[in-house]
Amino acid sequence: MTTVLNPYLSFPGTAAEAMAFYHHVLGGSLESSTFGESGMGSPDEATKVMHAQLRTEQGHTIMGADIADAMPIDRGTQQVSLSGDEELLLRSWWEGLAEGATILEDLQQAPWGDLFGMLVDRFGVQWLVNVVPEPTE
């Protein structure tokens, strides 16, 4: 038996656009359903996303949904961290996520030796990207 831990992001009516953007940047496959398709929510919410799931080719999963009127929540600061030693892939994700984003820290050499950057994307989600250098022999 296995377990999985996935980020689940909440959006104020922008889940379809946000998840399509993440699909464009991260690749993989995206599945989504609306409140209307599931027979849930008010008639005003019929086109809002009840659940979306993006699975990347690297095995990552990120989920998201619009906030339902009957279940209001405080979004707070939502954060997602991407890290690893595949510098080209992580740099391409950084560049994609940076479109329309507020850059908090450029992707650059960090005091701990890795490349690190932080941004808030155009949907209000904070992304932290950390590239661990490959060991040299």
C-alpha cells in the first residue's frame, strides 16, 4: 500500500484558467469537472471547477478547485515548492510560472549553494523553486 501527499489549491473562480496555465507550464495530463457536471453547488456555480487534477510526466500531482459558495474558506498564502537536480527542467518551469508573476526572488545562487527563486504567480500562488547542483566528482 502506498500514500501520496499532494498540494490542493483553492481559487476564487479562476481554477479552470489556473489549472490550464499549470498544465501548459508543467505538462502532463489534466482532468477536471465542474459543479454542474457533478450535480453539486448552486446554479450560479455550474461552470466553476469542483475538482481538477494535473499529473505531470515526472509523477507530480497538483489539484485545485474553485471555492464553493456554501463552503467559503480563507485562501491564506498558498505555496508550492519545486526542487530537484534537473536544472533545465526546473528552469523551464520557473520561466513558465514567471509569466505575469511577481518575482519575489530571482532564480539565482543561494547562500546554501543551490539555485533558488520565489514568485507569486498571476493566480496568487507562491512558488519556491530550488535547484540542487549535481555532485561533481
